Amino acid sequence: MAGERHFAIRVYRSARELLHECPQAGAPGCQEAGGALLVWTLPSVGAYQVLMLVSAQPIAAPKGTLDGDVAAATAAGAKVVDLQTFHVR
């Protein structure tokens, strides 16, 4: 998105537990060369949410829950670009 210098891709389990974030220094499965790519292994069956945020400012650090993280990020000026829920059975 034009003018948005910062981004975050976050993966939550059941909207309560942050499992992965990209970019994050040294995060396994997070690659930034040529664009963001997050690759991870699902730990178990359940509902997972993938959140993508963009912002002109650095994005607020995650607190660990989907609702809390979205509230903190958007209060600091970030925009939710995409939020998808998928179920693993």
C-alpha cells in the first residue's frame, strides 16, 4: 500500500494465542527478501487467524491476543489489510 512503510503478518490460534509474527528478527519461517513470506507448521487442530497490518509508523508490539493486538495497532494508526480464519481438522 502506498505510503505504508511498516507491515506485520501475525498468526493466532483461537484468537487468544500469538504463534508467529513476521517480520521479527530471527523468527523461524519468516523471509523478507523480495516480499514477506511466513512459513510455519501448524501445531494442532483448531481455528487459526492470519492478520496483516500496515502502517506509516512502526506497528505496536503484540500483546498476544487477536482483539488486543488489533486494538493497540489500530489505535496507533495501523490498518488491518486482511484477516482470515481457517480451521484445521
